[in-house]
Amino acid sequence: MRTIIASDHVGYPLKKSVLRYLTSIRAEVIDVGTGTADTPVDYPDYARKVVDAISSGEAQRDHLLLQLREAAGGSHEPTVIE
């Protein structure tokens, strides 16, 4: 079972931790970005990649780590959507 993972720049540090864990348990992981916390990105671009991979059957599970201020009560912490 393949897992696709993505984040925006705010969720990137958490994504690195999740990736380390998934690879430690030998999960098959597809990382579609972002690759840095240094450059702001638009989270819908990465959410679309995850949705497309699930819809096409390329991956069966997903982890999307984003900053959603509304969902997180105005927090600057990442929000995990599974």
C-alpha cells in the first residue's frame, strides 16, 4: 500500500518527522513536496497533488500537513489532514 505525503512550507518540519517514521517502518512513500520550509508555497497546489494520486490509484493512503488558520484557530502550527 503506497502512501502519498505533502505539506506546505509551514507543515514541512512535521512532514520530515512523519517521513522518517514511515520509512523506518518500511512504508512505500511518495513525497510530492514541498521540499523546504524557507519558501512560502500555496497549499492548494500540494493538496491537488495528493487528491490526484489518490483518485488515480497511485497511492492508497495520504498525509497532508498544512497551515490552515481557520481550522487551527488562528495558530501558526501545521494542521494534519488524513
